[in-house]
Amino acid sequence: MKSIREIFKNKDYLLDEPEVAELMDYCEALQDEIVEFKFQQAKNKELTMLDMLKEVLKGCNAIEKEQMEHERFGYEAPNYQATISNLKSYILERCRDEKIYL
């Protein structure tokens, strides 16, 4: 994005006009709002990613616990392919919902 000085570099005398000064102030305020909006958007995505990672870790811990119980009691091993598929679907769905592009 061009700065205000770059836009008026060949016509410096226009910078002294009150309307141009008002427009410059307005542009600076909008730039600040854009920066704040981008920061909030990034922070929301960060919180979403943290939430998703916590859910994934919780699921992994549950699978490990289930595996230990199966080994301990001699049960048939769980179907990990379905678990992995469900986990992948969960991650992709959350990313799509939150507009997070991997």
C-alpha cells in the first residue's frame, strides 16, 4: 500500500489544503483500524487452533488409554484407521468452518 506522501509526492502543495489534511487523518485512522482488525482475526484463529489442538491431544490420550487396556486384558486391537480418518475429518472441518487454510 502506498503511503500518503508517495501519493502526493509530485504535488506537495496539495498537502497544505484542509480537505487533504482531513483526508490524510481519515486514511491514517482507517489504516489503524485495518491493523487492529487483522490482529483480532489472527488472534481468533490462534485461539481456534489451540482449541483444536487440545481436542486432538485429548483424543490421542483416549486412544493410548484404550490401547493400554486392550493390551492389559488381551482384547482385540481397536480399528485405528477409522480413528485416524475421524481425526483428519475433524481437523479439516474445523479449519473450513474457521477459514483456516492449511
